Amino acid sequence: MFRRLPQQGGSQREVAEIVNRILDGKINSLGYLTLATGDATSTTLYDARISPESLILLMPSSAAAMADPVPYGAFQDTTDQAAANTTTAYAITYNTTDFSKGVSVVNNSQITFETAGVYNIQFSIQFANDDTQIQDVDVWFRKNGTDIDGSNSKFSVPNSHGGVDGHLIAALNFYVQVAANDYIQIMWATSSIQVTIEHIAAQTTPTRPATPSVIVTANKVDESSTSDVYASSIGYGQATISHFANSTADKTYRYVVLG
């Protein structure tokens, strides 16, 4: 498809044909690369056209490769969560995955990210208080088991009244920066064990859907994860393509070698 001129030159027709194809964008600099699996973070690209001065551009070329440009996750819990005492911090847990692509829940509480980047995490927590006094709750973030500075929020949950628990929805969003395979936990502590995180079943008159005890979402807000697939080292005839930890088959990228 891509004709080459002989070393000693070609006829005017051959030269004109090849030059016209170049002007039409038909240059012999394209190829395909499928990322290594098994949580590999790099793949070796072999191509005789590569030199240390080359520029290598990559873009997704398969459905699997297109699956992660915008990682996201949405999770909820359908149980009540309680604190055994007021001096211990508890990790909020989730038992339902609504949507997940590149973000998952591990060990019930660890929101785990396949791809590095900046993520917006948003939560909605249904607190209930059956005490006759207003009680406070703290909610904050941990990354890989360590509290994130400046991430705490304090909420005051209304007291019970007329035999009805006081209720409060605690909601906010928070940006976090993570590396591949980092995890985030949302922690809580309360001034009274009479404050719980409450799931409410579907109701009638009027009909209303169930109320999850917790809803949390996470989505990547910085550059597309396609920028996480790049040539980190280039030599003669080969290059190291660095990428997120990959365990998905058939992640194929089209590449262009320039220079």
C-alpha cells in the first residue's frame, strides 16, 4: 500500500505518485498496540520506524480501550449503620454498586481507583437521631488509611420530636488526587450513639422510593485517561509505553510515529 522509491531514485511518475499520497496524508507511520494485562503498567512497542527523536501519538482504537477515558463509580448502602461508641472513627460502608468503570468498592468501604488523577467525590448520608438533644456528627476522608488534612465537616442532627427521629442529609463534594490503586474511605464519628446512618424502606401515601443510608459517587475531573498512555522511554526500534495498571484484554491503541 505504501510504495517506496528505490535507493537510486524512481521515475517521475513514481515520485509524483508518492508525493501526492504524502500530500493526501497517506504516510507509512501508523500501527496498532495492545496493552499488556495482568495489572501491567507498561507495554513495549516494537517498530523499526522508531528512533530516540521520534514523537509517538496514541489514541484508543477498541471498545475496551475506549471504556476508561472517564472513570466513574456510583455506590450506595441499603442497611443501617451505627456507632458502638463516641470515641471511635468508623468507615462508612456500601453494599450496592450502581455504576462502575475504573472505580470500585473494595472491602465494603474502600473506594478504589484504577487510574491516577484528580477525582470529585460526592456523598449524601441520611443521619437519624432518636435522642431528645441535638447531636453532632463529623464526616471526613481518608486516603490509604491516613486522614486527609482539611477534609472534615461537622453536621448537627436535629433532636427527636413527638416520638419522631430527627433527620439530616449530610452532603458535599470533595476533590482528591490519587495514584493508580489508591483508595479513599469516608469516615464518621458522632457525639451520641443514638445517632445512626439510616436506611428507610419505600413508603406509601404517597408512594416514595426507598431512601439509601448512603450514596457516594466518584468521577475523574482532570484530563482524559488516554493521556495516561504515553511513551515514557524511546530508543531505536522500540519504546516503552507507560499506562495505568491494566487487567483488561484487548485494550488496543492506534499509534503514529513521527520523526
